[in-house]
Amino acid sequence: VPGSAFYEPLHEGNIQDDPVARMFTSIAFTPVQSIQLFSGFSGSGKTTELLRLKQRLEQAGFVVVYANALDYLNPAEPVDITELLIVLVAAFGEAVAELPGGGAMTESFWGRLLNFLTNTELSLTQAGIKIEAEAPMREVFGKLKAGVDLKLELKTASSFRQNLQRVLNSHLTSLQQQVSDFYADAVRRIRLERGARTNIVFLFDQMEQMRGGLLTER
């Protein structure tokens, strides 16, 4: 990692070849927001460079939120858009909670998602789950613990993930709204704590480890 006695600054000092300098410039000079995609061969040092980017951004006054995709998804399983939306926002919320003073900034997205799943009339016809109830999702997800069971199920249980995908793919607009609202609430609370002009950067590492299926590549 940067600062380690074993760290070799291969790119530092060369503006043209330094990926951190290039990403920092793109982030710092974007008027509103931007998305940077950073990839490379396995073991080429991407995580080290992202940590160097994090360090540089923090020195420039940015609030940097860092999370690792492998903490949330199984790289052996294909991921679809609903799972990607969920783990991105859940990882963001958990990382924000670890910031100094961050515990009071935002609630867990897992709790909000469970509330959405168990208190919204979502049809399970597409999921192939035969349950008769006023709020059928409550029968499937009501016993899960937000932030513990749901996170674990998403990472390890194929049948659970498949059922969740089938349900949420039919309610993608509602899920997107839940995700957008959570981001907006989290950013608002961070800025209340740190100042209205605070710039926030979310680094989501190891995302290139994820893979799509034949139906989910786009």
C-alpha cells in the first residue's frame, strides 16, 4: 500500500502515465459528477493505485468512501442489474457509517431494502414462489436480519438470489427510486456534518471480478 516500505512508485511524477493523476484530474475538474472506470490485469496493482487515489483525494479535501465488491458478491455467480444496484448502495452506506462521525449520518440500506421487500405489494408470479398473503414478500424475507442475513444470502445462496432477481427485475423502477433516495439522503447528511460544499467520491474496488450471464451482460 502507499506509504509501505515495499511500495514502488512506478507511476508517480509522470503525469501522462500516472492513472491516479489522470483520475484525480477528471474528478477534481468535473463540474457536477463523473464516473471513472479503472481496469487492469489481475495482480497489476489496481487496489494499491486506488488507495493512492483515496489518499490524494482526502488530502485535497474530498470525503472518500471505499468498498470492496468481493465483500458483497460471489465472483463465481453472474450478477444482474438489481444485485449490482443493491450492493453498490449497501456498500456505500456501510462505508459511510465507518467514516469519523459517520454512524449518525445514514441508516443502513439493508434495513430500508427489507422494509421495501416486506411492506410492498410485489407479485411473486415471476419468481415461482407459491405463497398466498397480503404482502407475500414478508413470508420470504420477513425473517431475515437487515445487514447480516440479507448480505450473506446475496453472496452465497443461489436460490434466494434467483428468486430476488425475478421479483425485482419486474420492479426495477421502484428499486432504482429506493437506491436514488438512499444516496440522496446519505449525501445530504454527510454535507450537514462536513459542510454544504463537501465533495464525495465513492471508490468501488474489484468490480471487474464480477461477471454477467448471457441475459445480463448489458
